[in-house]
Amino acid sequence: MSDLFTIIREWVKESFGEDKMPHFDRTVYWVEQLKPGADEAFRIAAIAHDIERAFRIGNYEERFKNSEKGFADDERLRHHQEERCEKII
């Protein structure tokens, strides 16, 4: 693993705690299983795929329970993607 991947993994661990790391490490594992030779960007995306959850304000889930689409709501997906990118960049 590269230094950048290691730095991002440590940041994810600091953000969520050691007890949550199996979820993130397993995501990287499956990326590598499904795409042998996955590049650094792919592995970083895997390890940090839920990073915006570490910085949520308020009850995020409650906002989408009343939506017809629930967690498949376009607004939720856009927010999830944009927030993740902002946190990583």
C-alpha cells in the first residue's frame, strides 16, 4: 500500500474508531478481489467510501424516512457523494 493510502486509512480510523475498521478494510479486500490490480485511487475510494458519516450533524437518517425512495432518494445520494468528496479533498 502507498503512503497516501496509509494516510487516508489512518484518517478514516481516527474519524470512526478502530472498532469500525473491519467494515472499511473488508471493502478494500472486496475491491481487490473483484478488480485485481486496483489502482491507488480505487483503493482510497474503497477505504473512505462512507467518510461523510463521521461528520454528520443531526439525525441524518430521519430526513429520509418519509421520502418515497428512502435511502435511494436522489437528494440523499447527491449529498452522500458530494460530502464524501469534500471530506477527502
